Amino acid sequence: MLGNGPSGWSALCFLLLAAAVSFFGSALSMDETREHLLTKEKMMQLGGQLVLNIKEERANEKLMTLKVTEMKEAMKTLLFPPSMHFFRAKHLIDRSQVFNILRMMPKGAALHLHDIGIVTMDWLVRNVTYRPHCHICFTTKGIVQFRFAHPTPRTSEECPKWILLEDYRRRVQNVTDFDDSLLRNFTLVTQHPEVIYTDQNAVWSKFKTIFSTISGLIHYAPVFRDYVFQSMQEFYEDNVLYMEIRARLLPVYELSGEQHDIQWSVKGYQEVAEKFVETHPEFIGIKIIYSDHRSKDVTVIAGSIRTAMGLRTKFPTVVAGFDLVGREDTGHSLHYHNRALMIPAKDGVKLPYFFHAGETDWQGTSIDKNILDALMLNTTRIGHGFALNKHPALRAYSRKKDVPVEVCPISNQVLKLVSDLRNHPAATLMATGHPMVISSDDPAIFGAKGLSYDFYEVFMGIGGMKADLRTLKQLAINSIKYSSLLETEKNTFMAVWKKRWDKFIAHVATD
Ligand SMILES: *[C@@H]1O[C@H](CO)[C@@H](O)[C@H](O)[C@H]1NC(C)=O
Ligand SMILES: *[C@@H]1O[C@H](CO)[C@@H](O)[C@H](O)[C@H]1NC(C)=O
Ligand SMILES: *[C@@H]1O[C@H](CO)[C@@H](O)[C@H](O)[C@H]1NC(C)=O
Ligand SMILES: *[C@@H]1O[C@H](CO)[C@@H](O)[C@H](O)[C@H]1NC(C)=O
Ligand SMILES: [Zn+2]
């Protein structure tokens, strides 16, 4: 019955049970066995090993009272946000007192984010599209594109006509309606997700269209810098102090059409982050994980790997490593890219990997081997790892190597891997205390903001009634522990986080 795994809890449980057996000198009664099993599960779960101080215990009681009240209410009404699609659950989550506490909670770091999905789209519409020289084009394919230029952008077959947005707005009947329709085109949000997104292809297709639509806005140099700043602002306001961003580093352009190179973009991230830290002293900073699209040819990816190696040499404090992004099911497998991905090891260069892997429902396919190959390539973390539970050997291996999964529940639901988040596979991982962090992937595209909505889904839905303050504390600690900061930086971060945590606990305990 007792596993002989490497982790602390099994040893601890063994001692407990052994002590009990010798104390009673005979076999345990059913009640005793029941208690031992319950205790064992409690210690196994994520955060189960943490011991709370008196203040934390008091805060935990308050938090759990609210949580149990909300869950019991949901059991009556059957309106339980984690069981509903996020687009319809969001207004209920906004009213939740538990959510309010999660927003105040210092959450540590967000480690799985993408460059152009992290600032609320409202900001793009109400601020960016109102800047001078913004042009719009309705392409022949029916997609909307934007470009800042003076006098006008160059036309192409796809974009035969660019219209100055200022002029276009003057001609539309109702500007509010027009702006709302822009906003709709910038996110996946709809009141009828099941009808609009009949399958994964449908939702990924719109997802890709959004990236293409907003790309022209975000890659205009002045906007790019403001976007990076604004992204830190939104996460900072959500009590997140450090971010690791998967960045494609696509060319940033000027009004004249001049394009900057990839190093300019990295320097941009670095300078803006430094500026942000000056005015927000507790903010730790950002790092970027250079990423290319997994659907590209292996020879192209080999070039990207060399670029990543160069960037890491030139910007060792900014560039954390490399990842392959894009939909796994329709892209190339990691195994396909093996020749490219082995270049650093062959050259004796260290290039940390942060692979997306196992973001799939299809078991036993070549894509389903991505978690295996990510681990073989020494990945630092596993992006999503949604399929990890189907691979017990890989689960054990990743646990032994302390390679965490980056769980992004709202993303998984919106992109149709799972509908009721109580059924998210991370429930098992949480129950067994598997190394994990929580992140939000592309919150702006899902109509979310920052990190708190995903924390809510994890705390209420995936973790269920048993997840408590210990779980939350462990997740925050994990986000620091599994970041790619240096040990000394982690210690500084932990101290800053701890100070905020104590303040948060005092607030919850007394309020
Ligand atoms: C957009 O926001 C910036 C600050 O981030 C501000 O300086 C600028 O005036 C705003 N522009 C518009 C058009 O709202
Ligand atoms: C524009 O449409 C909104 C509703 O979509 C309406 O509330 C508003 O009054 C309209 N504005 C004008 C100027 O017609
Ligand atoms: C929104 O997207 C649709 C295509 O999905 C397009 O027909 C429409 O013109 C777009 N509207 C705006 C204001 O961008
Ligand atoms: C993975 O790590 C092992 C042990 O440090 C090393 O021998 C191996 O070369 C690494 N593999 C890759 C692909 O980096
Ligand atoms: Zn992702």
C-alpha cells in the first residue's frame, strides 16, 4: 500500500503508520485505517506539507468559510463557475468573495505567458487604435489588419486599400458600436461559445486570426514599448511581481516602414522593464523565452536555435531560453525537430528549454510523445502538460527531476481540451502534490486579466473543497522556485513576496 517514492510524504506517512501499528500492537481498526488514509491524502496534496502559523490559520479559516459557503450555494443553484465556460462564468467570478481575496493575494510569478496576449484588449481599442497614423484594412480574406504609417502603408494583393482609422471612424454611424465590434474581433469572447466554436479547429482558427489582426498594432515601435509596460502594469495590479514571456520577437516597425532587428526588441523589453522597476520598486522584472512556431521546417528551427544561443550570450539576464509555440496537434512534434534541438548540446552550449508539450487530447499519437521528448531534452518546465496523467512513467520521471507543469486552466477550457474544469487532469496532479505552477497563457484573448481568474479556477474547481491556503501558498512559492531567476534573485524575490504575504495574511485574518 505504501509507495516508496522519493518524496517526503511517503516517508512521513510510513513513519506515522509504523508508529501507530507498533503503538496499538495489532492491526488497525477500520476507523483508524480510515483516519490514516485521510491524513495521508491530506499530506500528499499540493501544499499538504506546509505548516501554517497562527495568523495564517486564522486567515485560512476565514477563507475556507467563504469558499465552503460559495461552493454549497453552487451545489444548490448548480451555477458553479469552474463547471461553466469562462465566457459565461466571468461575471459570476467577478462577484465572488473568494475571487476578491485571490486578487489581493501576492501570487508570485506568472511563468507561462505569450507576448501579444497579455494586455487587455480594451486598452488596444481605446488607446492604441486612437493614436495618429493608424490605418485599417479589410483584407480580401475578410480579416482586419492594422498598420501605422505616414503617409500611407504599402498596399498588397491581400490589402488593396488602407484607410486612415480617424477618417473611417468619422464615417461610421456609431463609433461605440464600431469600437465594440473591434473589441469582439480582438478576443475569443462570445456569449455562445459552444455554438460559435463547434470544435478545436474552429476556435484555433479564430485564435490565429486574432494574432494576425492585433500584430500590426503591437509591433509599431512606440506601441510595442507601451504594450510591454502596460503588461507589467496589469500583472502588477493583480499582485504578480515577475513574468516570463514567450516572445516571437517579430520585427518592430517605425512610421517610415523601417524595421528593427531582433536585438532591438530584446533591448526594448529590457529597457522598458528597467523603467517599470524604477517606478514600481517591488516588481522583480521580466524575462523572455525566445519562441518560434513549431510548424516550421527543422532547418528553419535550427536557425532559430542559433539565434536563441546568440541572444542568450548577448542578453544573459533577459533571455531565459527557447520554446516552440503554436498548436501541437497540427504542428511538428519535438521529435521531428530533434536535429535542431540537439544543436546546443552538441556544441556544448547551455540553452534552457521551456517546451509546450502535451497540450492535446489525442493519446498515443506522435504529438502525444512531446512530453517524453521535452523531458529527454532537459526541459526546465513543461508548458501545459495536459496529457501528463496518461503517462505514468513520465509523471514519475518529471517528479523525480522536479520539472513542473505550467497549468493554464482557462486556456485549456477555451481551446476545448476540457469543458468542466473540475475534470481538468491537474486535479490528480494537485492531489498528489506534483510540481506545478499556475499561469494564464493569453488572458487578454480569453477576456481575462492578469493571473487571478486562473487561480480562482484552480482553487475552486480543480482543487475542490480540500484546497486551502496551504495550496495557494505552495503555488505562489512554486512560481518563485521554478522561475529561471538566479538563486540569489530568487532569495530576494522570496523576501519581497514574504513581506507582501504577511501583510495579506494580516488583512484577511482581521478583516
Ligand atoms: C494612451 O496611453 C498613454 C499612456 O500609456 C497616453 O500617454 C496616451 O495619451 C494615450 N493615448 C490615447 C489616444 O488615449
Ligand atoms: C451607439 O450605440 C449604442 C448601443 O450600441 C447606444 O447606446 C448609443 O446611444 C449609440 N450612439 C449614438 C450616437 O447613436
Ligand atoms: C470583425 O471581423 C469580421 C470577420 O470575422 C469582419 O467581417 C468585420 O469587418 C470585423 N469588424 C471590425 C470592426 O473589425
Ligand atoms: C541533458 O542533461 C544531461 C545531464 O546533464 C546531459 O548529459 C545531456 O547532454 C543533456 N541533453 C540535452 C539535449 O541538452
Ligand atoms: Zn502557451
